[in-house]
Amino acid sequence: MTRVEIKAEARRVGGLTVRRGLLFVTLLGFRGPPGPGCEGCPNTCTGNTCDTWINLPGMEAYTCETFENDYGCDCSGCICWNSAPPPTSSPTTLSSPPISSPTADPSPLPSPAPTLLPTLSPTRSCEPGTILNTNASRGDRCLPCQAGTYASASGSTTCTTCSAGQIAPTNGSTSCTLCPGGKYLEDGLVSEPRRDEHDDLQDCGACDLGQVASEDRTSCTDCPPGREASRDGDRCDDCVSGRYADGVDVRMCTECAFGKYASSNASAICSSCSGGRWTASTNSTSCDACLKPDYLTNTLEGRDTYWGANKESERARCSPDEETNENACCDAPEGSIASDRFGTDVYSLVIEPGWYRHTSESVEVLKCKYEFECKGGYASVVQTATGSNFTNSSTETNATNTTDATNAIANITVVVTRSAGNDLCNPAYEGPLCGRCVMDPPHYRDSLTHECHDCADTKGAPPNVYVIISIVTVVVAIIIYAVFKREEISSFADKYDLTFLVLKQNGTLVLVTVQIISGLASVHTFKGGSDYPSPFADLVGIAEIASLDVYALFNMNCTVKGNFGDKLRLTTQVPLAFVALVLVSRAAYVAVKGVKFIGEGSSGGLKYMLMLLFFLIPTVATTVCQTFAVSEFDNGDGTFDCFMTADMGIVASGPSCTTKSSPEYEALILYAWLMVVVWVFGMPLGLLALLYSKRRAIETRTTRKGGDDLKTISFLFRLFKPRYWPLAVLDLVRRLSLTCFLLLLEGWIQLLAAFTICTLFVIMHRGIGGYYDAATDVLALACGYEITVCVLGLVWANAAVSLPTPPDFISAFLIVSNFAVLGLLIYLGGSHFRRLRKTIATETANANANATTAAAGPNANANANANANTGAAMVQVPALGAGAGAG
């Protein structure tokens, strides 16, 4: 029945009222399914209340329960039926009353108007999603298929239940839909599917983790090896490189473990590293690290950069990866450790205490001059939280702490390298090799301990100050005693003048030896070599007082507050100013008095000036030669930074340096060349010229000191026999060779040159016996041997790692041998003193005997002379070999 038929039928049936709901729905063109047979239902569902549909034809197919479930109406309290409504006292339905048959006779009344509703006829074919339901009494109607079923074609008479893997969650479905991705639906063991198993999304079950639903959603299957289920279980995705899934034990893509890698996507297994290679982390796509103690460089064969402390090539220390063609693995140089932390590459090398490298790309790991200067360092990881509100929060993890490192991996954002440059320096030290005391605030380096201290620290004076004070105190005490005991001391000095002279010259010889031993260590460590083994090195540190390096002894850094340039100028100019002052004073005195410039006596202080220069020349020349030493540092990228070795704060230039030298360095080089002319060549040549000018008087002298005209320069030649007077200048050349000249050499070449120089001078002295007496010859040979032993001690210190001899033994041997030289000095002085006393006693006895015999007569005088000559001959037997001479 159409809407028009229903409307006409309603008009034709008198006494019945069509409810507004029906009229509203009808006017809107809502066709709607037939409602249930219900009475007394509340009007709670707007437009679709139960009572709106009361008594409509075709309602017998639905129950209240169906109506409620399908249309959301509230039919509680309704009286519902399946076939015909219950009897009522008044007409409440739209059923038509009985119509009487027409009579043959015409009715006086007019004929009723024709009805607007057509005669009931069969319904047209039902649309998809509905089925035709016929009823003989009420006519045909289209009913929607219930959820879980569908009708795909028009005119369907039955609804089909959805197949496995499909659902129809709403009524009137024209087809079934597949379960969503990752879900499946199977019908179980029943022969026919049940509608209620396909009418809701919840009927689709989720696949297990790692599985995906089949295309027809009837079952779940595992992904093939190398793939894993997507997050929604709808498909299988390839494992990305660095992860794998074998499809059996491991169904989800999993990170490759340490030492394994997956280089491509869709990997079913992780390949194992071999040939000493490793991975930097899990989830690796290649063997990007090396097993300890190697590190991974950033080229296939290694770089042409310095490796280690001996300037070896990194390439010579690397092993190329011929299997996978990855970057090469290289030996970690001494002083560094291949860290577990980040996979052991160049940047993550841990630098041990006492060692230094210039940049984080460099593998030129150098030993610090003093271990306490360098604290070592490591790479650290900074973890930062995400989000704009996060500020100033980070944590650092020690590279050697594996547990903390593992916990920190998740949030790594920055790798901070603290294993290069100033980060390796302890407080109070800075610059390359941490070899410079901090300048701001000013610090000084203690010449005994070599440690840097803050100039503002007034807890106590440096140890050298105490030593100097002690020496000065002793000297002052001797002077005071001499003032009060002038006559006794003068008489004693005159009596034993020769003994004191021998002690002075032998003491000078020992002092020069101490200067050389101390200078050897200073020069060798300055060029990067090892110091003497301790505690002998501590004794040498105290003996550095003999070098007369006033700048270091009195910590002038705190007073001048400058760099090496200030030290160079003070060291060279102050002595020159003193020399100029003495020379000007002497010239003025000569002009006024008309005496010789170098005449009798000390010549107005010239003697003491020359003595000071004789001891200062090696020290000043060493400082001058230090200016030319340049230290270069490999940056690891093919460039080099260069600095003055004497002051790492001054940028220098060199053959391989890429940095431009500072103007200060250029000025210092020019000044140093000038001072080379003055101190290294000028001063020794000046002394040689002075001696040469007096050579005839020196060669014809009959005493050690010569006449009064040689008194000013006697300290230069009195050690030697008359014809060997040039040995004084030659010995000065030896001292310069073992200090200034050695600064031009490095490493083993430097030590070899020092050993050669010492050996040649020992052979020379032993061959010519050039000293004035045999005792001094013996002492000179002992001092020469001692210097040679100290050179061998430095050789041992540089090779200590490969030698079995303990350092304490070497140190003890050096200490004993040096004290043996001092003992020899004391013994020779005492022996000479005893011989002199016997000579004096003999001379006194002869004088007394001569006086007695002069009064007794000629025969007594002859006997006395014979006895005296016998005694004198006994006293004058040489004590220590040939070559003695009288004072």
C-alpha cells in the first residue's frame, strides 16, 4: 500500500484518527518498516514511538523485543502480539469496518465518492537489504534483513548469514564486510553459521602479537622471516636495517645484539662481526667498532697522521677490513684506552692520567712532562629531555662505567669529548701538554718540585728559598767569624794557602759537574724526554741552585707576571747590565788613576765579573737556545698547531705548522739570534781572547796562580798545566754542548750526542793529563765518569718500560756515585792538607836544624842538611800518580 492509499483509507474509515506521528512520518516520505502490535506504550521515542505504528497492516512479523532492539523504542508496559491484536472495547486500530453489498435498486442517496486509495495489489520487488514477506490477509511487505545477515539482490526472499571473516553489524545490510585489519572471525565446528556470531564488531577476535589476519579474515598467520606485523596487525612490514626477525623464535623485529649487525632491510638473521671487529651499539648496520685494545678510525686504511708519542703513521698501525670493506681498526696508542662507552672510535678514546692529546680527532698521545700536570679524560654523554620547557639539565656518564652507560643510551642527544686539550689538565695547568702554569690568576712553578702554585698562596716559601737562606746564613756566619778572628784566620790562610787553593779549584770542578748533571736533565725533559729516576731527581732539583737561574729560583713569574719573553729579556739583559756597569767603572778608574785596565789585584771587580760570567754563560745560553724550540701538535685532520716549547701560550711557526706565528714570537726569534751572537759565541770567544792575550805570562808562570798581573784571570787557568791554558775555554764549550747544543736534538739522538761528548772529554783528559797535579786529574776523571753515568741514567729512564732493572736501583746507583765524587773531593783535600802539614813540619825542622848547626860548626851543618834532605824526600813522594807540581 502506498502513502496515498494509506491516507485515503484513513479518510474513508470514519471515527478513526491518524496520529500526528504517522502523519509526520508519512508527509516526510518515510516508508519505514511495519511496527509491532502494541497497545498502551508510552510515547518516548520521538517519531518512532511504539504506539505510532499500532494496528498498521503487516505488523505481525515483529515483536516488541525486535522493535526495541532494532529501532531503539521504549516498549516497556506494552501489550504486544505476533499475529492479531487483542479485542478492545472501542476501535483503536486502522482496520476497515465491514461494507454492505450494493442493492439493485438505486439508492435515493447519492453514490459515495470514489476512494482515493487504489485497490490493494502485490508489492513491487524489494530492494537489496530487504526481503519480501507475504501475508494473505494483510498484503506483501519488504522487511529488512537482521544484523548478521544480508540480501545483496533485489527481490530476495531470504537473508543470508555472513560467512567466516565477515560481519553485518546493522539491519538491512546489502553485503557483509571483512573484519578490521588484525582481526579474524571463524565459525567454529557448526555446519551452518549463526547470525549472532556475525552481527557485531566484537565478534572479530584480535590476532596474537606478531601475527596478521589472512586476506579473508578467517584466520591469523605468522609473518615471513625478516618481516613483522604492523601495529594494527593489518600487514607485514620489513624489518629495518639493524633489526631482524627469524619468523620462528623471534617474530617481532628485534635489535641485533652487540657484535652482530644487519646491513639491509628484511633481515632474517644478524651477521656476526669477525677479524677483531665489533659494533658500537646494538641495532648496528655494520661492524662499526673494534675489539679492545683497538679503535675505529674514519678511513679504510688509516690516516696519514701522527700516531703515539714517536710520530709514527696511523696507517702503519691499522688493519683494513677486507671482508666487509669497513673502516680500519687501529691499535690504541700508549696512554689511551679503547672505551666500551661509545664503540671505541677516535673520539671516545680514554686518555690516561699523565698523558695528553691536542684534539679529539688526534691519536698523537704524548706523555706529559710531569704526570701531575695531566689528569686524563674521557668522552661523556649528555642526556637532554625533549620539550620546550626543559632547560639546563644534563648528566654525564664516565666512559668506563658500563652500567651507567647502558642506562644512559636511551636519551643520548650529544656526545661531549673531554679527552683533549685543556680538559686533560689539572687545575693550575693549561696549554698544550698542560705544560704551562695558569696565567690568570698568576701562578709560579717551583723549581724543586716543578709544581705550579698560586702566587697568592702564602702558606710557605718554596723549598729552594729555604736552601738559599741556609746557604746565605752559613756564608754570613763565616764572614762574621772571620771579622772577629781576623788575625788567626789570616795566619791560618797564609800558612795553608796552597791547600785552600786546591780546595777552591777542585770545588769549582765539582760545581761545574753539578751544573752539567742538572742541565742535562733540564734539557732532556724540555725536549720531551724522561727525568732521572726518583729520588735522585729530587736531589738534582735541589742542585739546580748551582745553575744560578735566578728567574726560576726566586719565582719571578709572580713579580714580573709575564711570559717566556720577559724571562728571556731579564736573563740576558741583567748580567749584561752588570758587565757594563763594571766595565764603565773600571774605565773611569783607569782614566783617573792612569793604571792598566787589567793590572795587579782584582782590577776593580773585573775578576768577580769574569767569575760570574764563567758560571752564568751556560745557563743564559740555554735560555736563549730554548727560544728556537717549537712543539707541533697533530690535530688529526692533516693540520698542525705549533707553539714555543718554552711557553705553550705563544703561537710559533715551523715547517709543517698550519697556524700563523704571532708577532710576539717573531720578535723573540730576532732577539734570540742577537743573544746567540752575544752569549753563545761572543762570551766564550771573549774569554779565549783574554787568555790568549796573556798566554806568555800564563805559560811561563812558576806557580798555579802566576804573578800579580794574572790575578784577575787566574781562576780560568790555575786548574791546568801552563801549556794547557786553553782547556778552560774548551771546558766551557763542553758545558755549552751538553746544554745549549743538545736543545737542537731530540730523543735518542740527543742522548747519543751527550754520551759521545762526555766520552770524548774523558778520553782527552785521561790521555793528556792536563790538570796541574795528579790529584786534580783523578777528580776530573771521576767527574767525567759521573756525567757519563748520569747520561746512561737518562737512557735507562727513557727505556724503563722494557728494562728489568727497578728504578730504585738506578736511582740508588746514581746517588752513591755522585756522593762518591764528593767523597773523593774531600779525601783529596784532606790528603793534600796532610802532605802540606808534613812539608811545613819538615821545613820548620830544617830551619831549626840549620840554626843549630850554624852555631855548632861545619860538620854538624852537613849532617843536619843530610837528615833534612832525607825527610823532605820522604814527604814529596807523589800520592796519586805522576804529574805533581808545587804551588
